[in-house]
Amino acid sequence: MRILLLGGTSFLGKHIAQSALSKGHELTLFNRGKTNPHLFPEAQKLTGDRESDDLRALEKGEWDVVIDTSGYTPGKVEQTASLLKERVSLYIFISSISVYKSFLRGEAREEDETGSLDNPDTEEVNGETYGPLKALCEERLEKILPGKVLTIRPGLIVGPDDTTDRFTYWVKRFSEGGEVLVPGSKERVIQWIDVRDLSQWITLMAEDRETGTYNVTGPKQGYSMKEFVEDLSLNSSFRDRSCVG
């Protein structure tokens, strides 16, 4: 299978590339060539920059699947999809579970309402616009490539090469011992997905030419912050010295 990966040299993109190559697929990477350019010498590498509208390297070539890990604003996603629509069979878009308008009812379903923006033309990505902008990207893709889009909405992605420290902080902090202050409600349900599991699943979905929209996170059953803290405590050098506020 011929795969075009938009991104592919850091965190999720890097693991998708590793998964695709391990399965024997023909991989092409499109990125700026600035982050980890030494990775994946066996892959074809195209250099460009979506942010500056430099897509010249994508004007030629055909692929079975494009996997978009670097699309954040609808204008840039629309530009890329329009350029590729006649030369790809499946467009896989890495969206986010942050697209949903509210989590007040608990677990989000794929059919739940997504967030919106007062100014849908904004290109500024921040904590408030990130989710709604991803939702707009999804809408644009469906219009450009109807029936040819697989939209993946991951929860918190964790694992090797994660630079955010949103998950690993807790593992490291509990391993150091002492009292740990944990904010929020004890009963707050938490979920995440390991980047290696997610990458392998994405590769399988690409191989099967699946379309549609999927939330991708876990565990399926409820797992509270209190249980998380207790599990971390049991696997560290101390017990019963953490406080969930």
C-alpha cells in the first residue's frame, strides 16, 4: 500500500511511520524537513510547508492513503485535500476528542454535537479554538472527499516521545515519593490512548480502507482519578500519602 504521511517525524506521526514501514508499506513523508530529518531513510521524503502554502512537492504523485497528522485549521486542510482528492483513495484525518461541545453528559458519542466558533474564519489555534477548528476541518474534508474520509478523534495520547508531560508527569512524580497534591474530583473519569496502540490501529484501518468517524481512547470502562492515583501509589515506593483535592 502506498501511504502519504503529512508529518511523520515526531510523536504520533513518527509512530505511524514506524508501524507502516514495519508492515511493508511504501511510505512517503511530507514535512518541512526540520524535525528529526534523519529518521526513516527507507521512506521517500518530500519537503514543503503547509503553513506557508508551499505544497509544490505534492503536485505530483498518487497514493492509496493519505494520513494527515498535521492539519489544524480548515483552510490549510481544505487546500491540501483539494490538491490530492483525485490522487488518493482514502484520506485519514487525525482530529481530536476535543471537537465535542460538551462532556457534561459523560462519555462522548461520535454523533454528539461539536463545538463552534463565533468567527469560523479564525486561523489562531489556542485552547479555545483547537477543538472547534478540528471540527471545521472534518466538515471541509467530507465536502471535498465524500465517502473517502476516515476521521479519528483520539483522547489524550501518551507514550514514547510525548513532550507534553501531561501523563508522564504523574508517573514520574509518584515514583519520587512524598506527598502528592492532585487537583480535581476523585471521581473524575479519565481516559487515554498509547501512541503505539493508536498507530498500529490506524495502519490496520488504512489497510481495510475504513471510513467514518471514530472516538479512540480508553479504557472503555470507567476509570477514575482516584483509581489512577491508587494504582500509581501501589507501584511506587510509598502508599497512602497522596491527597486528591
